[in-house]
Amino acid sequence: MWKSEKGITLIALGITVIIISLLLGASIGTRNIIKTAQDQKIITNMVLIQNKIRIIREKSEFNNNTDLYVGTPYTESQEKTKFNNILTDTEKNGGNIYILSGEDLETLGLKNLNTPPSAIYAVDYKTEEILYSEGIESDGEILYRLSELGGTILSDT
């Protein structure tokens, strides 16, 4: 009589390894797609903020009144430490950088921006540059400015 042997065959083992490899490859690819989508969402948010800031800046210049600026001046903000390593000394002392809180985003009509709670945006009303405190990794480098991330600077200054 033939004795029944139990165990896994080499073919079954090979098929199992192939299936696991395919699943692992798909999950890594999905993670990269999700990260790219999240980064694009942040860049889109920055462009939306930039467009709103442009309108405020133009009204401010027309009325010669910087009281229309939305946000807290960098020098007065409690959140300025998040931008200390991002801003140049000229930007820090120039008086054009304003940090936007959640309330400021609501004032701009952008209350539904979905960003991490620790992230904040800052704007330069002179250049219309938008900064993101958390930064986005690109080619091993962390980028904080919309202009660095491929967004458009709409200002003609």
C-alpha cells in the first residue's frame, strides 16, 4: 500500500510566494499613490489660499490700507517658531509675512481645507508666496514654499 504523505508541494509553495509578492507590490504602489494625492491636495490648498490673498492684496493696494490683511503678523504670532527655519531674516523682519489660523482660513472662505491639525500656512502679502509649515518631501528634500512645489506665483511683482 501507498503511504499518504502530507505536506506542501513545491508548486503550491511557489504559487503562494508569487501571490504574496503581488499583494506586497500592490500595497507599496498604493501607498505611493496615496502620498502623491495627499501632496497634490496640499498644493491645491496653497493655490486656493494664494488666489484669496491676491484679491485681498489688490483691495489693500487700491485702498492703501494693510488693515485688510487676514492673519497674524509673523512678529506677533505664537506660531512663528514653525517658520523660523523656513523664512529668511529679510522676510521675518519685513512685515509682510502673516500666519493663517483656522479662523483666518474661514475668513478667507476656506474653512473646509483638510490639513493635519499641526500644519499651518503663512503668506507673504508682498510676493503672494504661500508657505506650508509641514513641508512636502520631493526627491529627498523638504519643500515649504508653493513656488518650490511647482505652484504658480500669480503676482507680477
